[in-house]
Amino acid sequence: MKRFAHPASRFLTAGDIDGLNRIYSSVGALVTLPNERVLAVWPGFDMAVFSGWSIFTSKCLVDSGPSPPYGRLYSTSARIVMMREVDIQKEIRPLLTEHGISGAERLADRLASLASRHGRYYAELWPAHLRLMKTKRLLWGKVKQFNLNLLSDDGARFQVFVNATAEHLPHLTELAGRFRSP
């Protein structure tokens, strides 16, 4: 579950500890750029980002956390940033089976190290440089999901899954409207 920035594009980055003091501060606040203003902050969001339009052949850049979504989505004048704190219990709970205990221990050690250094998961998108090629809305239960196929100005393809709680459904449509049309 290593997170990293996509080497082929500078318009979508994702990671964890590498965003400290660049994307987020040690207390979890968004670090804004000069002349950038925060338009909205929405809790109850999560995001999974893949480096391609096919889930099976693409690489996972950032994985969504366990449900219900507990990250924050920042909409600024220049960027869209999703941040999620490291929650060790929620992330290792699915691995706590008789066959997954050793993997859960290794993951717990890595997450504890990340949390102790004020690390968070993040995904940063620059909508002015990303074209929305296809969108799909999935509504089930308490969690709503938008699937966005994005094409960057430098030719990189991304598939972004944005998960939100039911009360944030209007914000998903607003979020999709920030990207350029094909």
C-alpha cells in the first residue's frame, strides 16, 4: 500500500509523508499556495486514484480508506485536495484473520511510523490541466461514488473514485464540474 506521485504527470500527485509541509501541515491543515484561496472544505470524503482507465492494468496511486469515508476534501481556486488521517485500527481490521496476521503486523508498524511523523494520505488534482473524459455515478447504501476518467495535458490517464457520504451528493456534481470538458 505504498503511495507515491505519478511520475508521468505533474497535474495529479498522491502520497503520504512526502506531502508534509508541502500539501498539509503537521496539524493536518491545508498548505495554500500564494494567491490561492480555499473555496470549500467538505468532511466525509475519500478518494482512490489509479494511473490508467482500467482498474486491472493500472497502478493504484492512492487507495481509499475503509467505509464510511472520513477524509476531508478541499476545493481551492487552483486545486482539489483530499486528505485523510492514518487510522491504524480501520486499515488493519480487514487483515486480522488467521492468514493475515503477519501482514497486519507489518502494516501496523508502517502506519504507526507514518502517524508518529504526522503523515496523512493525500491526493492533489489540478482541474485546470485535467479533462473529464467520462463520469459515472454509483449510488448504493450510505456511500455515494463518482468514477472520473481524467486525461491530463501531458497525456497521462487517471481514474479517480470519489466516495462521499449521502449528505455530500450535491458536492460530487460540483466537484465534477471543476474539470475541463473533452
